[in-house]
Amino acid sequence: MTYKAKTGLLVAAALILIALFLFIDLGGNWDYALPRRIKKVLAIVLTGGAIALSTTVFQTITNNRILTPSVMGLDSLYVLIQTFVIFVFGSFKLYELGNLNFLINVAGMILFSGILYKILFRREGNNIYFLLLIGMIFGSLFSSMSSFMELLIDPNEFQFVSDKMFASFNNVNTDLLLIAIIAVGATLVYFAKYFKYLNVLALGREQAINLGVNYDFVIKRLLIVVAVLISVATALVGPITFLGLLVVNVSYEFMKTYRHSYLIAGSVLISIIALVGGQLVVERVFTFSTTLSVIINFIGGVYFIYLLLKESKA
């Protein structure tokens, strides 16, 4: 099967699942239910696409298929910001902040990423794994600080903290969705300039430099793209740690190519299929007794262990 045929198959599967999600059991509630479902689908497509693209780029930069942008500590920082606001001001403050809460989260995660990149590229000789090490250390620090505040927080307020720990597509703010679409769209326009370098970067640092790529310059720009996409997706719906790892590796196995035009398309479509299908299962099978992120993280965690075992045998 050709790459175009595989991509077409994924497009068809995604469209079928989206149609099922939009119209199944709709009954006579079109005016009320359909707009809400369309909003969910838009959030799923935006989030899934942003996470899939950023993870594909991140794995290309690091030349490692078991890493995701979450190792930089952005998910932990998001939870820390939400926990801090509730700990200091109370859960009602989150509702008072409204759209500002989204902007604070995005700005905080992008600022943190910028500081990490500044540390990494401050001098020659620091490689990408130094960034990952620093990110993992800060991620552990943020998680510890969040856990400490959660122990001291009012038990009634802790429920609000727990809700922020898992991604949810059930109550997506339309205004936030519009802001997120604009932010992701602008980032994609910026990314288009550097897309052509991905196939070369996949060969490694030395080979990319030998082929004329201004390696550090391009890596900086691509890391900015990764940070913005992950920050927007996380601030919009919450953290889904293993989604990127799962869909990108499935894309590699399904597409059987290292050409990023097909890999990225495959990753984005598989991500949409996983999220829409998973949301259908959550709503129709589990009747909202669990969240989509729990299912994704469970499957992704198992797959992560499989990849570790596979790499250790190689």
C-alpha cells in the first residue's frame, strides 16, 4: 500500500469516527447537542494535531522515539500553576480569571521553555540531552511542589485540583478555543519555514551540519514551535502525557517511512482517531465514569514499557 493510500485510509477512518461522534443518538436535540459536539471535535482536532506535530518534531530533534515534550516538565508546570492559584486564592479564583487563566498558563509554560533554551544555547557544546536533563529535574521539582500544596489544601478544594490533572473535552470554552486556534495557526505558519529541515535533522547533528544546516539556529526555532504547541494544547484541555508517544510511534510503524510529510500527517490523523474514538468509548461505554486522558495514559504507559523493552533488546 502506498503512502498516499495509507494517508487516505486514515483520513477516511477519522471522518467516519467524527461523523459518528457528531450524529450518534442525536435525536431531536440538534440545536442544543450538535454545537456542543462540534466544539468538542474542534478541541480534539486542535489538541490532537498540536500534540502529534510537536512530538514528531521533538523526537526528530532528539533522535529518540521514546521521548516526548512532556519530559521538559511542561505538564508538571501546568499542574503547579493551577494548584498554586487554588492553594493561595481558592477555586473560585479560577472561574474569576476565566480566559486569563488560559493565557497565564500558556505564558508561564512558554517562558519556562524559553529559560531552558537560554540555558542550553548559552554556550557551545551543550547538546539536546542537557536540555532534557534540566527539564526532567524541573519537572520533578514542580511535581513535588504541587504534591506539597495538595497535602495542605482544603479537602473541598482538592477536587478542583484533581480535575486539572486530567485532560477533559467536556466543557471547552468557545472563547479559549478561538484563541487556541489562532495561536496554533500562527505557529504553523512560522513552522512552515523550517519544515524542510526535518528530514535532514533526522540524520543527526553531524550529518545535518555537514549538509549545510545551521543546526543550533534551526533547533532553537523548532523548539519554540514545540513549546508553543504543547503549551496551548495543555492549557486548553489539560495534560495528556503519553498521547504523543503513542500516536507518533504508531505512525512510524504504520507509515513505514522517515519522510516527515507523511509521518506528520499520519501522526495527526492517528491522534484524532485515538481521541475521537476514545471520547466515544468514554461517553457511550463508560458513561463518563472515567476520563479520556486516563485511558490514553494507561495505553500509552503500557506501550512506553514495550518500547523500553524493545530498545533494550536491540
